[in-house]
Amino acid sequence: MKVATIFTVLTALFLFAAGSVLAAEKGKPQTRCPLMGGEINKEVFVDHEGQRIYFCCPGCIPKFKEDPAGYIKKLEDQGITVENTPGLERHLRGASEGEKHQHQH
């Protein structure tokens, strides 16, 4: 009985540690431009389908728009988690709670 308890505790600790390592690797923030590989400028970005992608310069944006899914996949393949567009969670939460939005045109 004692051995089974120790085994269970050790297994739980191992799984917790492994999950923490995987979560840390998965959550790597974007620091490089997906096109040129240079350091990003947080003032140069595109919001695409609820995700914010940063670039090194405005010249990279038109090329990104030719294949946004491909460039996002490239970032994800590098273990980078693309940021959500600011306000997206609030918007989704409000929509799920039946919040009505008034739009000015």
C-alpha cells in the first residue's frame, strides 16, 4: 500500500512538472518578425481573425496579407503563441452573456 501511494505521488509530480514545461514552451511570446526575422516593433502590427501579429517594419504587412495563415503557422511551428487582439476576450465574454453592442456608423 505504501509503495502504491509513493508511486502515485511521484507520477503526479512528474506529470505536473512535464505539463509546466510544455506550457512554458507553448507560451513563448512573439519577439521576431514572421517575414524578415528582425526584432518586432510593437507599434507595427496587423489584427487578423482575433490575433495580433507584430512586424519589424510596415513594409512586411502587405506580404503578410498575401498568406496570413501561412505566416501564423510559421510562428506557431516555432513554439510562439500569437497574442489575441486586445479586447477580444471582453467582446466574446460580453457576447456570450447577451451583451448588446451599439455601433455608430
